[in-house]
Amino acid sequence: MSTAIEKKDALPATIKNRKTPIYLDYQATTPTDPRVTEKMLPYFSEQFGNPHSRNHFFGWEAEDAVEIAREQIAHLIGANAKEIIYTSGATESNNLAIKGVAQFFKDKRDHIITVVTEHKCVLDTCRHLEQEGFEVTYLPVQKNGLIDLELLRKTMTDKTVLVSVMGVNNEIGVIQPLKEIGAMCRENKTFFHTDCAQAVGKIPLDVEDMNIDLMSISGHKIYGPMGIGALYVRRRPRVRLVPMINGGGQERGMRSGTLPTPLCVGLGEACAIAEREMGAENERLRQLRDRMYQGIVGRLPEVYLNGDMDQRIPGNLNISFAFVEGEGLMMGIKDLAVSSGSACTSASLEPSYVLRALGLDVELAHTSLRIGFGRFTTEEDVYHAVDAIVREVERLREMSPLWEMHQEGIDISSIEWAEH
Amino acid sequence: MTIYLDHNATTPVRPEAADAVRDALAHAGNPSSVHGAGRRARKIVEDAREQVAALAGARADDVIFTSGGTEANNLALANATVDAAVFVSDIEHASVLDARPDASRIAVQADGVVDPAAVDAALKDLNDGRALVSVMLANNETGAIQPVAEIAEVAKRHGAAVHCDAVQAAGKMAVDMKALGVDMLSLSAHKIGGPQGIGALVIRPGFKISATHWGGGQERSRRAGTENVPGIAGFGVAAERALAGIEVFQELALLRDRMEAHNLKSAPEARVFARDVARLANTSCITMPGISAKTQVMSFDLEGFAVSAGSACSSGKVESSHVLKAMGADTDQLNSALRISLGWTTTANEIDQFTAAWTALYARLGAGSMAA
């Protein structure tokens, strides 16, 4: 097995082989950066030790690699390496943070605040806790997708143990005001957890400055491998939690199980690359994003951007195309790998609950596309995608009686449709 | 070059499995996405599910991928409802023992085997049948194979559900979930030449299980979280290779037995744990009388052999093995027991070298040196 990746192979195969569709679904998962893969591969072969084997060289070597990676992860978010717990991914991190804190402090405080647009695993965890007797408040969001800080302040009580608000939304890319939320939580002696699966490496994060107590991190959303994530758990003041996985006592007793050395190394390297390149990359993505957005709104009327444009990562657009049938649109742009919502729910025909929370009606929510850009997206990709989308939307509208009526000035919402 | 004899801690990844991981890493795609990239990832996951199912004699539908054996064991034990009685054997892995510290313990015999009659006795007073029994298929420290089929039969008679930790057994011996009659079975990839960070809980068809990781509907809502596609790909290939190699694997017993016989000749008072019962072909747990395991491990490491003083999870700690203690080992034996575990990379020459090193170390430091 060759471990070296040659220069000509510097792009992931998905991107390199243009026979495959253009990948514009960077919020679902990101290609693993070949530089990350290269760092990981030796740990699959000659350096394969169990990092918990303290008796021999194989184990030590693996342990060193895992600890270097831990430093890299911590550094990106302004934390200490001792505060980083490896998990199997952001879903587990979110489960562990919310359940772990809630259950540890349940005799003292039993109120949790989260937001209706959180990732499904946060909402699902909160719902389970409700069944266990916790009180959960699901904050609404404003039209732009951001929470109302005043409302958060009013919702917090001396019973509030945890506030869980995501850094960046996975569907609409909006950035929540973490620093303000953190300050509010600290003042109320409430723990602040933030799901930063989509935020790490995309926006500057500092757990000290933002008063973050727990932060969920994902590998495969930041050009690292799948199957690995991390949870930042503050040490001062100390955050305590009930572990979900016991046995072996790894990760300071908070998460047992043999650490997957190659995956840990991959996550660390992904963080190091993100830290080095975030500034320039964000600028590049912003230009691509603007070109894409201008390309679409310049050529198509009746398209709507979902979520705030300013408080938003540059790698995301979420656009609704009025008078177009969503599934038809997806079918018509088959050579673009885009999604109509989050990957977890993309097989269902339900409209996105995130878009519904912004106040979109069902029709518009049904005709939206999530377009995710990233490290391997090129200008050529963007031109091609704009063309494909514009062409398909125009084609579908030409066939749509609703679009025709709209052109004739008929207010469609005023029509009373006959039951049939 | 170090000779690696700690395969029960983790195995080198098989080249074919590493290739599968690398190929999967080169393609982006979330298996839940409906576009082509997502569908390709889905296919990788589902193909591997078939391969992993075959390793356990199960149906693909009944395989739930987890982050490893520890999570699989925790998921299984979490599925005993809070009010259910939980019974675990004294020799279980820490991930079973710690998952339910309140569990009742079933003793092990001195030979390293859990007697089905002991399970029967433990379950005797069970009235309403809400119980879970967890017994491993093969022990990670001694290699002793447990009579799981008999234990399951006893448990069923009492109306209890049965979980079996087959993390060390799978790929080293034939595993057939149906024949075993268990409801849940744990597997790990990195013990069979697959990558770390991936494992599975396999369930009996129709057995209902509730998730501990909540969120997206992955794994039929039995385990939320985006699937670890490269890990799963590597697991699948490793499972296939391990299954194909099970017969050849048994030949390791010849090397192991030869080593043990030789060691016992130079140190007749040494104890080989579980020597008289059915054992995994690759595992040897042997004392070197008078020499602490720590000294042995360090000496062997300097000489280029990677061996272990117990299971890897606890090998950083000073505590002695709960498994050997449960088998009635005395303090001297507990302090001087070494685990040597062979694997798919092990050669006869390596074992010959290790045997010579073992004999030499004992002659240098042990009772053997005083006799001279």
C-alpha cells in the first residue's frame, strides 16, 4: 500500500473526476482533505498501536499522536488540550453534553433552553429529557434565523442548567451571537453548550472570550474523517457530566473506548489546516458565494434567500425558488450534488423545520435548495451550477400554470381552490 | 523491528482493509444524502453491513454500526430497563462491568469458564423474567471460550434476554448468532484487522432495541450520527478476510502451544491460565514465577517484543487483573502474569524468538537463576 499522495492527486477523487457531479453539499459532509488523509494513513499500517497500551512502543507512539492532535483541536478554539474529549462524532458530543450535564445537575436545576432550528440530535436529546421530567424551552428564531437575545434573557431562570445554541446552522448557515449568549449564561450561572459542528474552522471561535462551557466538534464537516468528533468540556470553572459510555475509563472517565488513533490524528490535522487557512479561504468562498448568488438573482425573479446574509458563513446559500416544484428541480439538476435540507432528513418529503421556523410557508420551504461551498469548489463549478439551476428553474416555470397566473398579475394566495 | 504479540489489544490493519478505508476517504458523501455522492456512500455502508453480518452469522438488517466494541457493549447493557435484573460474569470486559455497576455477578471457575449451572442458580429467584444476562464468548485475557449457547439456553428458560460480547472471539473462531441463541452480540473492527473507531451491535431478528445516541434516524433510529463510512468500509473488508481466514487462524494454536510447553519446561511452576479448556488459538496468559509482569513487559519491550500485562484499557494502571483474580490466582500469580496474543501477522519464527527470550529472561532474573 502506498502511503504517499503525489502532487497530481492533490484533489480528492470526488472533485478530480469531473465525470462525477459537482459537489455542492459541504454542510452534509466535506471531502476529506488529502493532506489529512496522508497524515492518517501511517496509523492504519505501521503505526497501528492501541494508544492505551502503556507497555510498549506501539502504544506510546499512538498515544503521542493522539495527544498532538488533541493540542491541535484545542488550539483552534482557544482551549487547553486537557479540555478536549474525543467522541465518535458531533451527534455523540451533543448527546453527551446535553444529557451529561442535565443528568449530573438534575437535583439542583432542571430547565434547559435550546432553539427550534438546532440540529435534530440536539432537539431529539432534549425531547427525551423532557420525557425524563426536565423542562425544555425551545426558543423561536427571527425571520433571519437568529435568536432574539432579549427573549433568551427573559427565558432564563435560576432553574436553567443549560443553554444549548448552535454556532452555525447546518441548513441556512447563519451565525448565532455566541459571545453575547455566553456572557448571559455566565451571569446566570448557567452552562453554555454550543453545537459547533458547522462552525469550527469556518468562523473564529474562542471558548474563553465567548464563555463557552461545552462545544461539540465534528471531523467530517471540516475536511477531517467521519467517525470522529470532540467535545470541549471546560475545566475552570469545572463542568461535570454523567458519561454515556463506560468501561476502560479513557478520556478522563467521560468517554470510554479505545481511541481510534488515525481518526484522532485526522481530526487534529483538519483543525490545524483550518486554523492556518481560514482567513484566506473565507475570502475566496465569499467571492464564489457572491458570484453564485448574484448569478441567480440577476437572472431569476421571485427567488428568496433564507437566513441572514451578513451573519452567515460564506460557504452556504439557501434559496427558495417560487413557482417551482422542489422535487422536480432536484431531478432537473442531477449533475449538481445539492440538497433540499439537512442530510439526515433528506430522504423524507417533509419540508425543512428550519425554514418553517423562519416563517416560510410550506410551498416556499418545499422549493428551497441548500448549496454548500467549500475548499475544493472552483469558479468553474459555480458558473456551471448557476447555469444549471437557472435553466432548470426557467424550464419548470414555463410549464407551471401558477407561474403564468402570477405573470398575469393574479394573486395566487387569494384563489380559493376547489376541493377535489 | 518490533515483534508485535499484543493482538488482543489491537491488530495491525489488514492491507485490504486499509485500502478500503483509503478509497472511501477519497470520496465525499453522506450516506443520508439522496444525490449520487450520497448514494455511493450508502452502498459502501450497506455492502459492508452484509460482510459484517456474515462474520456473526446474522442478517445485514440486524447489524447496528457503533463507534466500537465499548459503545456496542454499553448500548446492549443500556437496553436492560432500569428495573430489570442484570447478570454479568466476573470475567467480562470493563465496558460491560462499568456499563451496569449494579449488576449481579456470576462467578467463574478456576479454569476460566463460566458454568451454565452457575447462571441457572443466579437466575433461580427471578420471578417476572425482566432480566438481562451478559457473558462474553471468549475472554480477552485468557482466551477461554465460554459455553454461551448453553448459558443462553438456561437464560431463556428463565425468560432473560442475553447479550454476548464477541469482540475477542469474532474472526478468531466461528461465531453463529443463531446457534448461540443470544439476543445481542458485540463486535469490534480493530480486533480483527480492521480500523479503530468502528464496531457493531448485532441483534436477533425481531429483537427491539432502543437507542442511546439520539438524533437523525441513522441505523434505523437505533444509533444516531452520520455513519463512519471509511471505518465501515474497512470493517467490512476485515470481516470478510477474517472469516475466510478462520481455519488458518487455528494454526496459531500450534505455535502458542509449543511456546507454552517450552516455557513450562524451563519453569514448571509457571501457570498457564485456562490451559485445560477450549481457548482462542492465539491467546496465552502465563506467569513467570517471581518476576513482576511490569519487569517482564519492560524487558521484552527493550528486546523488541510488544506484549501486555493485561488488557490494554487497564494496562496503564497498577491494579491487577480482575479476570485472573476471579479465577483464583494468588498474589504472586497475579503479579507475574503476562498476556501474549498472536495474530494474522505472527510467524513461527517470531514465536521461536519470543520463546527463547522468555526462557532467557527467566534464567536471568527468575527462580531459574537461583537454581543455577
